[in-house]
Amino acid sequence: MTLTSLFKAGPGGVMTDDVGVITGDLELRTTLADGAVTVEVRYEGADEWYRLSASDCQLVDDKDHEAVHKALLGVLNRPEG
């Protein structure tokens, strides 16, 4: 199961394992497979996804996937204003 959401990175951006910090209008993707959640981000509309540093987790109950996705989005989405 995969969930995606658009968000705007705050000052300082978000740290990825693949390319370091990325900033601006981004997209969050969480993928659940066998109880493990993989977390990736990309520039909005881009093709390449980057692993979000230190964010993967193991769930006890697969039903928690949506809650984890929303919590990550709440932390990462920091529009200026």
C-alpha cells in the first residue's frame, strides 16, 4: 500500500540519504510492505524519489500506516506564512 501527499519544506529543507537536503515544493510517499514503512520524498512532479533520512519504521498493525503518513506530513509540511 502506498500513500502520497504534497507539501512544502520549511527553512532548511528535508534531509535525504541519497542527495542530502532538498527544499521547496515536495511530495511525500510512504509505502507499506510486510509491516515495514519506507519513506521517500521527491520534488513535486519529478520522477526520482529519495529516501528520507532516519524515517523508515516497522508497524505492529498495518492499520497504523495512514496515521504514520499523516504524522510525517504534519512534521514536514511547513509552508511560509
